[in-house]
Amino acid sequence: MGKLGFYFDMGRCIGCKSCQVACKDKNNLAAGSFYRRADFFATQGTNVLFGYSGTCGHCQNPECVAACPTGAMHKTDCGATGHDRHKCIGCGCCIWGCPLGATSFSKQSGQSQKCNSCVDLRESGRQPACVAACVSNCLAFGDLDMLKEQLGGSMENAAYFLTDISLTSPKLLIKMRKGAMGAEDTMVNGETDG
């Protein structure tokens, strides 16, 4: 199996936030805490809103792992970026290091927190909570090479609406909605080969 990651089809997203609610519910997150956020943005010079559902990119070169002084942030055997609450001292270095804003601070635990791609559900043969809850089938999780082959389209190295991802290379495929970047639908990819 190749690199595992998330896929998001912007053209299918209806902005219902089912993914965000399912993630919050599955992880028993406190009010105001999120692992996955569904938001809207508009392109410059238009009044058209585009939806985006984002979470941890489980990057090839995660800055959160590089910044963590205790090893609490780490790469798991399946390639996800994990968080070990027993090692976390709540210093916030991982939060400052993440270009996607995917790591947050829990006031309840005094520690960092983030998506682990629902590794417990995946180990039992199920999909991550956000994917299972998506009513418009705009989210998927799996082998990026297989997703890329199934979805087709041209591939680029960065989504223009995300922070510069060239350093971390998130394992993420995004199918852009027509008009979000230009006249044509385009596939963008945060992953790099290697």
C-alpha cells in the first residue's frame, strides 16, 4: 500500500458541516474545539463562495513533529501524524509549526490535540468519521495513488488557498470546483513524490 491521505471534492461540497460535527462527536471535543473545519471562502473579485473541509494533512515532512521537543508528535506506522498525550507537555511548539493550522490547544487537558485520521476506526475496517458522515460524498480517505488513478485530472503541487505547503507536503488531494482557481476544474495535490 502506498501513501494514505484525504481527498476532497470541492465541487460536491454543500457546506453542511456533517464532517465537522461527526469528527467533533467521535472525538468528544469541547465547545470551540475542532480537528476538522468546514469553511467557506471567496475568490478575489467574485461573490461566489467555495466550501473547503480541512484537517491535518498527515504530511510527509510534518513541521509539528519537527517542532515537538518531547516526541509527542510522531509519524505512525501507517504514515499518519499521531499525538501521544502521555508525552505532551502542552508547550504549543507543534501548533506554531503547523502551516495548515490543524493542531490546536485543549484548555481541558492543557495539551495539544489533532486529527489522527481515525486510526482506530480504520483498523477495524471502517472509514474515518468525517468520511462516513459526508452526505455529498466529497470526502474520501485511502491510498493516494489509487485515489489519483480513480479521479484522474491534472496534478499540481499546491492549493492556492492553503498556506505554502511545499515544506511539509501534506498527503492531500483536492479537486477544485470550477471557478475557484480559474475557468477550469483542476486537481491539486499537496503530496510530493518520494
